[in-house]
Amino acid sequence: MITLKGAVVSAKIKEEVTELLRELAGTIPRLAIVRVGERPDDMAYERGALKKMENFGLQAESFSYPADISDEDFQAEFKKINENPGIDGILLLRPLPKQIHERDIERMILPEKDLDGISPENIARVFAGESEGFAPCTAEAVIEVLKANDISLTGKRVAVVGRSMVVGRPLSMLLLKENATVTICHTRTKEIEKTCQNAEILIAAAGQAKMIDPSYVGADAVVIDVGINVDNDGNLCGDVDFESLNGVASMATPVPGGVGAVTTAVLAKHLVMAARKRRGSRA
Ligand code: NAD
């Protein structure tokens, strides 16, 4: 089984970003990472994103607020970031605490600064199969992993496990745009193992540690693991029992070191694209 490493894909995206940066003639795009509270997974993602932006030669700044900030105060703070002309793109770490109306923020964020595809405009574009706008970074990262490894999607049977608006659903739409034949599986799917076994490409985005074992995987299938979980021993792991797929799958992404590393590279690419668009429209 071949291990599909995220770092290789991230390096390819870095080349694209460097090229796009050259066209910006010295101006460095700036990302705002917005975090409420101090959830360990948010903090880990923030650290990873900050490191990636630095590595790609981009600027990033964290805007953090206490977990008990009121809805009104957070909206006022978010508005300032949204309207700040020095900020090219925004990454909002979610889910937000209960007292904040996430829907209002999704409607407020300017689509051109919405690098992670949470605004209704950007989501609609993804579901309409349009190329304009920004898709959620993780969903796009899966497509980048497949493309960078020359795994064609046209006509392929692809099963996606998970139907969330963060990963499963938008990813299924991006796969459809690439002419794959997509089956979306979820908690109510009957005979899920059989459905997954029939797939040439299996994508796990269920958030269930090591759920995908050989009983879900067809011979020589490509397996992409989006999951980020903690196992019983406290170690980071994916939705896929990676070692168990040896001799079954043809290729698989590891966790850590797979899709996660590509997600922040896609975020960087979106940031430069946003900056280019904003500067172009001002010229
Ligand atoms: P979620 O909990 O919102 O959604 C999980 C989906 O999986 C649901 O639609 C549910 O129906 C389905 N599901 C859950 N258990 C299942 C089961 N036993 N059988 C079949 N379907 C099942 O989670 P999410 O936000 O979509 O994230 C999914 C995973 O991806 C998580 O582990 C998350 O940490 C990870 N994630 C990774 C990245 C990254 O950059 N790699 C980014 C976002 C999320």
C-alpha cells in the first residue's frame, strides 16, 4: 500500500502560491484567524495555520476572544475584522460557543474574505458546481490530494462517509464536479460496509476513530482519511485503521501527515487568491 503524504501535496501548492505571490509585486496578503475560547483542537489548528502561513511567506494574525463573550460584542468585533482593509481573508474557528449565533456570522462574513467557504454565497457556488468563490478548505484539500497523485475521478465510484456541511456534503459536490459517481454514507446508511467496499475511492469523514477497517474497503481501493480523532491511548488518529489496510487498499493517506497538512495549504492558496482579487478590483 502506498502512503499518500500530505507534505508532498502541500509542497506543490506552495509552488502555486509562490507564483501567485510574485504577481502581487511585494504586497504580502494577511490572514485573520478568529477564535472564541481556548478549545485544544482550535488552538492546534490555529498553530498549524500560523506556521503554514509563515512557511508560505504570508502574514497571519490571531484574534482571540473569551469563551463567554456576548453575541453582541462578538458581532461588533467580527464586523471590525470584516471591514478592516488591511485584512485579505478570514478563518473563523468553529463551532462557536452556544451564546453566539453562528448563522449571523456566516451571513455577515464578506464572501470575498470567506476563505473557508462558510457564507451562503460561497456554499451556493460549491453546490452549483461553479469555480468562482471559495470551497471549504478541507473538502478542497481532498480533491488536491487526489489530483496531485494523478488519481482520476471521472466516472469513478466514490463513497464519502459523512454528510456534514464542513466536509461530507461540500466534498461530495466537488467530487461530482469532477464527474465522479458519488455515494454519500452516514449514520443511517444500511449495509454501509457493502456500499463502501464497492467504491474505487473511499473517503472517510465521520469523526470515528479507526472505524474504517478492511471490511469497508474493496480490493485496491484508494482510501482518503479526513478524520482527526484521539484514540483510547490519547494518540491522534484518523477514521481509518491505517495499518489494517496493508494488502487491501492500493493507496491511503495517514493521520497525522495526510489531508490535514493540505487543508492549511489550501487556506494559504485561498488567501493569495483573495488578495489578488481585492487588489485587482481596487486598481
Ligand atoms: P461531524 O461530526 O459534523 O459529521 C460527521 C458525519 O459523519 C455525520 O454526517 C455523520 O452522519 C457521519 N457519521 C458519524 N459516525 C458515523 C458512522 N459510524 N457511520 C457512518 N457515518 C457516520 O464531523 P465533521 O466536522 O464533518 O468532521 C469529520 C471528521 O473530520 C472529524 O474527525 C474532524 O475532526 C475531521 N476534520 C478534519 C479536518 C482536516 O483538516 N483534516 C477538517 C475538519 C474536520
